[in-house]
Amino acid sequence: MIRYNRVPDKQMLDMFKEQRILSCLKEIKVPNRFEGLVSFDIQFRRNNTINIYCGLTKLADIKMIYDGFEITTHQTYAAQSCAKKIMRIWKNTDNASGEFIQALNEYLNNVEVSERWWKKEGKLQTRWLKRFGTDWDDSLPWAIFDREVVLGYDSEIDKKSIKENFINRIKLIIQKIEQKHPEYGSIKKKEPSELDMIGVSKEGDALILIEAKESRAQDMYYAPLQILYYMLEWENALRSNSSSSILEGISSLINAKKETGLFKREMPNIIISKIPKIKPILAIGVKEWSGEIYRRIKATIKIINDEENNILSNLEIWEYPENGNPKLIP
């Protein structure tokens, strides 16, 4: 069984209702010292957990327990004096709301976060998540509904076998690229862990798998190989007996974010009655590479398509400058 289930229980979702204790999460603001970071990011996770992200790092894990929730975080942040009031168990009571908001704001306004987490790729991902998530409108062809995406497997043996199969296929492709284009040099090999972001088409008939890159040339060389892994994994999952439950998990997550106000009601949702298409996207900040780099990226994609039945034939590269608008790179 393959799983994708990140929806909290109704009891936790109810805490987002007006005047309830977690309703303030929809209104939290980013302090000016995080220059260029457009928002903190709220995400639902398995086992009744909510994460608050600052760029690429998690500032808080909110986990439901009994009639309330407990907030914890990495020791790097928990050890700071601003965290003392917020890192504890909170009861799901209306009279706790004011105290909770004050403690949360004190923490978020003062916590020290290394720039490596929120500058560069951290800002880039947050920009995409906000515009294609909380701020989505129908001028955009697709929407983003989750980040750090991982499929769950009931069997660790099956998971290992599936992963090794995909990695070995990618290794063979890397060998072919290095043999055909020795001028590219050795390709940086990176073990897959989490898909950066996942979305749904405006029509609801396609899943969008998104890898975000700062757009440096050395990152772009292996970006198609990274997204290839997730294309293989998701194609396999949607061909399996678990496809219906995976699609229901996606639909339920989007509906939960609409219900809690994290998404607009107009946000598109996946059609669960049929297997969706899958579209890969490389999301960058600004296209800063030369024509030669772009040619090499296209050559890499061609070899991948030759070996894997045109799996990346519909791949698109999008850019989103810090002070501009997102657009497709032709």
C-alpha cells in the first residue's frame, strides 16, 4: 500500500474556526528583518501535525494531543529566550487564544534564523508557494497545494526495492549522458528525499511535480534527473492499487486547506474519478544561464526521454523574479 495522507482530524481543523485558538495562523506576518521573504508557510502533516516554515526551515511543529496541542521545535530555536512561552502544551479553549497569539508573535518576531534557510532558495520556494497557493487565482494554469512531498509505503522492503529500481535506471542515464557529452564533466549525484512542491492543474486533470532551483548553472545540469525520480515514483504510485486512496488524500488535503481558510474557495482540486496526467516543472528565480547551458539542459532532457519513453516530454521551465511575475520560459 502506498499512502499520501496529510489531513488532520476534524478536531484539529475546527481549531481554525473564527475565534478559535489556531485561527491566528492565517494572519501571521513576516518581520521586516526577513527581507524579501513574502510569508511564513503553514503546512499540514501526518499524525495531526502542523508545521510553520520560515523559508526552508521549520520554526514550529504543532501536534494535537488530547483536547489541545503541543508546540515543539528544533533545539536551535527552542533554546532562544523568545521560545519559552510558546513551546508548551496548549488547551483548546477560547480564553487561551489571546495568550497564544501573544506568545506566538513574540516568538516569530524575535527568533533568530540563519540566512541560509530563508535567503536564496528559501525565498524562492516561499514566493512560488504564496503566489500559486494562498494567493492563487485563475490567471495561473496550475496551483501548488503542498511542499516537501513524500509518499508513504506500508512495506519498507517494497519501498527500498522501488527506490533502488528508479535510482539504478537514473544511474544508467547518467552514464549515457557522461559518455555522449564528456564536456559536461561529472554530473552531481544527489539521493532523492522529498519533492520540493506538488500542485494541480486549473482543470483538475493533472498533477504538477515541481523542483525549485536557484537557477545556477551547476544546479540546472542535474535538475531534470532529480525530477525524473519523482516522475517515476508518482507514475508507479498512480498505476498501483493505491491510486484511488492517493487521489482521495490529495483532494481531502486541498479541501481541508479551503475549509480552514489557508486556501481560497476557488483553489482547483484534483479529479478523483480518473487517473491524472503528470506534468514536471522546474521552477527557478531568474534565467541567468547562457544559451550553451540551456542547450545542455535540453540535451539532458532528450537523453532522458530517449531512455524513459518520453517521460519528460511535457517538462516546463518557469521563472519567477523577486520583483516580477511568474512566466513560462519558451
